[in-house]
Amino acid sequence: MSRPDTPRPSRPSPAPGGSAPSRPPLRVMSVVGARPQFVKLAPIDRAFSAAGIDHVIVHTGQHYDPLLSDIFFSDLGISAPDEHLGIGSGTHGAQTGAMLAAMDEVITERAPQWVLVYGDTNSTLAGALSAVKLHVPVAHLEAGLRSFDRRMPEEINRVLTDHAADLLLTPTAVGARHLADEGLAARTVVVGDVMTDVLLDVRDRVAGSPSPIVAGMGLEPGSYSLATIHRAENTDDAGRLGAILDSLAGLGHPVVLLAHPRLVAKCSEHGIALADRGSLRVHSPLPYPELIASALAARGVITDSGGLQKEAFLLRVPCTTVRPVTEWVETVELGWNALVEPGPDLVRAACRPAPDEPAPQEAHPYGDGRAAERVAAELASRA
């Protein structure tokens, strides 16, 4: 484990004049390790700072590529991690077990009053299990999401985390209903979606800025689709992965595929050439602000990422999701997301026009951009 060279703010000194020392600030430990969690961490870190919460950040190292990890902290203005576990990749069991072993030591040493875990990764589950076994209260941000597909490791992680956690911070009314159906209503609070908080901020900052895809690849705004593929269910099987890449290459307009490290590794393992062909153009991953600028300039998004589905909806960019189910059902119900299989369905969906703007009462299912403030207030009220 490593600590940053820059010291974190110290706790307040005792009040002058011999009076009793002021109450120390609430200490909350955030456990993160993957790109979507860094995005969610950004508004939380700002809200905790504004609320006077002592925020301890633990980076598990689940995503170890700099473009998926360290650069997010600088791009999004997040405080440097207090602890970096450096776990790296591995099987689900090996990775989760290594995180558990390291988290026990960190939680014991740092002594937080709450451990806050994010989303549905192995880092989420490891942080929750370690804290629960050490009798430290756990809050789960983005609780209540369900794909109802038990083959997805993310679904197992989110269900187990919800049932272990003491406080379930759900982004939507749909999430709250799922938790109520599982007998967890008493622990549930609807706070909105922190991804909305940061996305709206970044969208406004990059508005009018050139997309690196447009500037660097000679493409016109609105002429290309932006694609990301990395989920195990799409990359572990060579036949399915090949069919997805063939579909992208066969589209009638350019497709810029951001090559996630897992995709690169699996293509190499399967003997699949990951290279430009047909309509497919392969590009390295982008820092988050550049990703958003590139999505804004795209005619559509093609993905299997949970976060990018929602980001596309919030940007009002049509999304085609290469999965049979989604946790973000509102994006499908409102017509901005299509769930497809590789092949003709993917090609047709990726070429469809944008739908009509949702009705005003349906336009903002993920909140008003102040979810992080509600999270800070909720934890402070339970200190």
C-alpha cells in the first residue's frame, strides 16, 4: 500500500482558552477501483469537502491503466488517494480476495465511521465485505440497480453488496422499488444519480471544445458512432466478440472503438486482430472530458458499459447497447437506448435516427445534479 506525498488536511486543533476540543469531523472512507467509480467519486469528494467531512480515498488498483485510473483524478479534480492497494487484474476470486485482505488492514488503521462503496465492481464487494466483518457501517452508492441476469458478475456484486450494506443510496425510484421487493426498504434513501452531477458539469466545461476524435481522425461531427466493448459476457467468448467486431466494421458510417485494456487482452488471447477494417477505427481510451466531448459530437454510442448508456442518454445521444438487459431501464423506456445482439439487430439500431425529446415530466429520471450533496447530508445526519 502506498500513500501520496502530499499530506491530507489534519483534524481540527483543540479550541483556544482551555475549552473542550471541538468534535472531530465525520470520517468517511470511499473505496474505488474502476473508471465509472472515479467519475462518481468526483462530486462526492467535492460535496464532502464542502460539508467538512474527513474523506479517506482508497484506490484498489482494479483499473491500473493510467487512462482508466490516475488521469481521472487530475481531470476531474479529485483529491489524491490516501491508499493505493495496487491489486491489478486476476480472476474474480483472486482479485476480490486480494482486495479483502488489503482492505482489512486499511479500515483498521484509518478507523472510518462509514465506508462508502460505489456501483458493482469487485472493489465494491470487497470494500463492503471487509467493512461489515469489521463492524463498520457501509453505505452503497448506486444501490438497487438490477439487470436480473445472474450470469453477470456485476449483478452478483450489487445484490450481495445491497444485502450487506447498512444504508442504500439509490439513484432512482425504480431502484427503490427493487430494494423494497427484496425487503430492504427501511435502509433505502433515493438521492439521485451522482453521475448526473459530474456529467452536467463536464458537459458544460467541454461545450464548444473540439472532440479529439473529430480533430485527430478527420471525421465530421455527427458522422461517426463512438463504441466501447469490454464486458466479460461480450469478450470471453471468441465467437461473440468476433461477431461484435464484424458488426461494427459492417456499419455504413465510421465507428471509433475505444480499445479498453480488457478488449485488447481478449482479442490477443482469442487470436482476433484488433485493427482498422471496414468502418471500424480503433482508438486508445480517452480521458473523461475528451470522452464526453467525443460522445457529444457523435451520431450515436455503441457500448456494453452501464455508465456510458446513461451518459449517452443525459447527453441526448442515441445509444445501442450490446447486452440483453440493462440496469438503466429508463433509457430504453424513453427510446434513447436499444438492447441488441451482434449482427443485423446491432447494425439497424446503430443507424436509427434520434428519438423525440422526452416529455418534461420524464426528462430527468436521474435527478437534478445535486445527488452528492444529499449523500453528504445523509451520512452526516447519521453520524
